[in-house]
Amino acid sequence: MTEAGHLRVPQWQTGQLAPVAAAREDVEGPVLTGDARRLAERTIAKYPVRRSALVPLLYLVQSEVGWVPRQGMREVAEILGLTTAEVEAVATFYTMLKLHPCGKYVVSICTNPSCALLGGRALYERAKEILGEQCEHITPDGMFTLEEEECLAACDKAPVLAVNYLFYDRVSQELLERMIEGIRAGHVPEAARGGVPGELKDVSRTLAGMGSQTPPQPDTVPAGEGEGGGAPGG
Ligand code: FES
């Protein structure tokens, strides 16, 4: 795990080919135009070397589109004077950069041993049941993407899940059901260590170093069982 986000587990370890296959999905037309292009230039100006802005610019693309299509990678490469292969090598490395269309809320459930022993695997299977068979890509209503996560470094709070990278601790199946219902109804529960996750585009804007565009949500629902929490790696 690094400052930039979770490291993607190599495909040879997971047996999954999804990240590269998904990277072939694309959008038409330019992504970084107008204000986004100006924000890109402002971001680049913060660094002594243009290429150092690579990860923030990929998050900027994600904040515009909701994920990182190849078109966005091509534009970032052109802006920074890199090859698309160099940009793709970075984009495919970090799991917080999404290479396929995602829901507004990415639900990441840890199934590593500490969480699995306390119900993390069952929690993941229950989430799949609730959200439906397409949920590991994007639910039909565009609200959720479910992903199985490696250790979130909060093993003493197992089982742990994150919604758009804010943590919820000791999550029971009942709490999971209430959380999903709440998010669907527009009442996102407060994370265990404070804060209410915004939508993925907004969170990506923050990760790009540009702050949130969404005002704090006044009508939040406490998660109820949490203690401690926060951002990945925190
Ligand atoms: S095993 Fe789940 S947070 Fe470490």
C-alpha cells in the first residue's frame, strides 16, 4: 500500500485477467477539456517535473468520467509527454484507479484471514446476493461496485469494509444490509472514524488534490457499530 492507494495484486496471484481486459473498455471523445484541462495544468505546476503529476491526473480523469478509460490515459500521456504504455503501467498498478465503469459507491470488503475468520467472506457473499450478479462490475442502477479487498490494515476491527475508501469496522450482515439500504435511499452512513464517503467522482477529485465539490451531507446515518476507521492505510 502506498500514498497513492492500494497496490493491485498481480494477475498471476489472483488468476483473474479482469484488470487488463477491463482496460480495453473506452469512451469516445476528449475527457480533460475546459476546467478539467485547466486543473490538470494547475496540478502539473505544483511539481518540479511534469511526469510527477501522473497519479493526480489519473484521479482527475476518474473524477470526470467515474473511472479511467483508455482515452483518459492517452490524454494524460499527451499532456505529460509520456507514452501510453507508461501511463497504463501506473494506472493498472493501483486498485483505487478503476479501469472499468464503476458505481457511485465502491464497496470493498476485506476477505483476508483476520476478516475471513470473523465473517468477512460470508459478508462478501451476502453483499453479492443483495447487490446482484453484475455488482462486481457495476449494478444496473449505477449505484454500487463490489470488490473483494486485500488486508485493509485494520485487522483488529475485523471484519472490515470500506465505502469509497472510508472504513466501517466489525460489520455484521445486518449492518451491511442497513448500510446498502441507506446508501440507496441517499443516507450514506458515517464511517467508523468519522466522515461520510462522497460519490466516487467526488472522492477521486479529492485524491487528485483538488478538494471536494460536494458540500457535507447533513442527513447522515451513524453506522452504529464502528469504532476507529478512516482512509486506507490509516
Ligand atoms: S485482514 Fe481484514 S483488515 Fe486485515
